[in-house]
Amino acid sequence: MTIAMPKPSPEILGRRAEIVSALRAIVPGEGVVDASVEMRVFETDALTAYRQLPLAVVLPETVPQVAAILRYCHANRIPVVPRGSGTSLSGGSLPLEDGVLLVLSRFNRILDVDFDNRCAVVQPGVTNLGITKAVEHAGFYYAPDPSSQIACSIGGNVAENSGGVHCLKYGLTANNVLGVEFVTMEGDVIRLGGKHLDAEGYDLLGLMTGSEGLLGVVTEVTVRILQAPETARAVLIGFPTSEQAGACVAEIIAQGIIPGGMEMMDRPAILAAEAFVHAGYPLDVEALLIVELDGVKAEVDHLLSEVEGIATKNGATTARVSQSAEERMRFWAGRKAAFPAVGRISPDYLCMDGTIPRKELPRVLAGMKALSEKYGLGVANVFHAGDGNLHPLILYDASKDDELQRAEDFGADILRLCVEVGGVLTGEHGVGIEKRDLMPEMFAEDDLKHQIRVKCAFDDRHLLNPGKVFPVLHRCAELGRLHVHAGKLPFPDLPRF
């Protein structure tokens, strides 16, 4: 799989000093970074195989500054890449050589907490976990909880429509965002939604959530906060095979039980997580389910009994129910630390993201096992099993000449398999550059035409995050003769590390 980006503009590169000077006039002090050594910290996001220094980095502190930056870049046809905390796993915030990297980390304040209306108004640089920390004293929390929640920003969550271990019952970011303020590429400030639960007209709020920085730069988010459940308990269930665990997942949902969270890990992930966190996971199983039930105590106790019965029916060899809040948190600590834990057993890994119908989990697991043998690379599997969102971690060593390429080819085949069984290319990480060239596997040419028309309605010059999501970059004037081609793109290859 070749990752390529638009050719940089020699004209823009030649005006670099002028552009930096103009940006400093908008954001004075230390708000503009242009020295190469200082920009290194921004050259990649969590898809670390790809790196690129931007033309310049700008860190605004106010909405008028964001609007002025975008207005200037629009007038001068300078590409802009928005960036939050840089935790994107799909290369969504990868810089461009001739583009301004617009970093929103200084937008880090919680502006309002409204317990009566059960919502909070926050700036995009606030961390996901920071929202819960701000409201937990009153018995509330913010439900979407990606594994990177301690670091990832709510603006990035909106851009990628992030989920987390509790999205099965409580939904993705799209289900928990009530309103956004964003700035268009022309510098206009627009508000969608608010503290109310719904709005008339087109669902523009839904359009912005998951738009990956292609339509506008989010500067404020209103999120739904929930009251913490009376009781929450988790059960660790071990299985002799991943296929049996997958069958158990499907039957739990088929029986009408909707857990607060239902996660699955295979043996390599179990061993890595236990060695890293010491969560008390069984080490003699091939697959582990973590099923959390929440609600009133009587309901939770009844559902735990039902889940244990279903697990036994599907061949479970061990089941352990949390006996305290601290023990339940330890169960989840291992799962949430699975990504860094796997980093201890492999020099490098690619974290994939695809979603499938739950009933296809055994088939896809078997398919991934065959692909692992085909490419000669290990894989550790961590799943949001309840909603079919897979996170295979492909293990490789970048110091070996062909292993990154084999890992990418392996990952592409996993995603093709997801689409083949009726799933989709991404559940929460977004398309970015990682899955961009696979979009024709899922969408027909007419599908992509209409998606690009939406992009054109917001950004007719294609200056916001160009080279991401769409297989080929087109201009609005070309819509009448637009063709989308899979395969090698007419862009230079991006350096890989």
C-alpha cells in the first residue's frame, strides 16, 4: 500500500518567510513555530510510520485568531492542517510541507458545566478524560472513552467520531455531542446545535462529527454528560478459542442484553497487558472477554447471571466477577493499556481499525489468522467486541527492509475482509491517509463524487487537510468530469520511518 500526498507548491515554499511573518502578526509572542528542530514534535501523529515537517506551526488562543489565520490562508491559497493532541492513528493530522499546521492545544478550557441540562461546553483542546474529571464530583461523567482518553482532545474526538469501550451502550462521539462552533476556511464562525437535544433542518452537526478536519476547524463543543449508574460490575470470561469468545459476544447481544462495555482480547494481547498492568487476567486462555453491566443493583446482578450462563454454554473455562469498584477498574486498566503494552513485545506495530457485523467475528478472526501466516507477521487482537469494532495490532520491525510494507499490506487485507463481510473501513480512527486508498473498496464512484461535493460546499479550494480521506484530490470545477481511481496516485511518496 503506497501512501502519497499532494506535490508541494514551489510558490508557497518560496514565500515561507512572508507567510510566517503574516502569521506572527495574527498570533504574536510564541504562537508561531518555524524552526525545524522545534517543529519536529509536530511532524507526525500516532501513525508514526509517516513524518513530514510543516511549513510552519501556529498555536492560536482565541476564535478571532483562528478566523484570521484561515482567512489569510484562504486568500493566499495556503493549505491548512488542523491538529489537536496528535493522537490520531490514521495520519489525519499529518502535516504538509507547504501547509500551515493549526494546533488547537491552547484551547484547553471548560467554559460551562450545566448540570440542570446535563451538558458541558468545552474548548477543543480539553482532554476526553478532563471532561469527566470536571463533573465527577457531582456524580456525572462523559461516556465516550477511547483508550487514549487521558491524552486525546475532544476536538480530535469530534473530528474522528471516536468511541471507546463504553460506546456499545452509550454511543460514539456523534451520539454525545449537542453542538459545535467551527470556523470555515473563509474565516466565518458558525454555530450548530447547542444545549438542546435536537434541531430542525439538515443534520449538519452529524456531518461535522467525523469530518476529519476537511470541512472546518472546531473551536467549541457542547457535550452531553450522564449521571453515573448506581451499580457497575465487570466479569472476566476466558475461552479456549477466539471463535468461542466471538460466538459468546453474538449470543449476548442476540439475547437482548446491552452491556455498558464488552471488550475482547486474544492471547498475545492478554499476555502483554497482564505483564504491563497486572490486572489479574487469566493466562491459560486463548481469548478473554470483559463484560460490564451497569444500572440498578438488582438488574446488574440478574444480567451477570445471564451472561455467565451464556458464556458457559459457549465453552468458557473461567469467569471472575469484580467484587469492588477498584477491581473493576483494574480489569479495564489492562484493556485500556493494551496498546502501550503491545509496544513492549514488538519494536513497532500498526493499530488497525475496522468494523464488522458481530455475527462475522469468528469468520474474520479465522481470516486474520490466515493472513498472519501469509505475511509472516504476528498480530495481537483487541476488539470493541460488542459493536464489532476491531483493533488488530500488526507486529513488525521497521528496521527490516520489507516489514513495514508487509504490515501495511496485511492491514489493507484485513480492512478488505471487513468490507467483504458487510462491515466498514473504520469504526473510530477515521480514514486519514491510512485508509484513503481503500475507499473504492467500500464506495462506488458516484458515492465518492457526492462526498467530494460536500467537501466543495465547505472548502471549494480544497485547502483544509488536503490529501486525506479521498483517493484522488479533485477541484470543484472538475465535478462534471470527475473520476475516482484506485491504485497508485499522481502524488510523490511520503517518506516513511
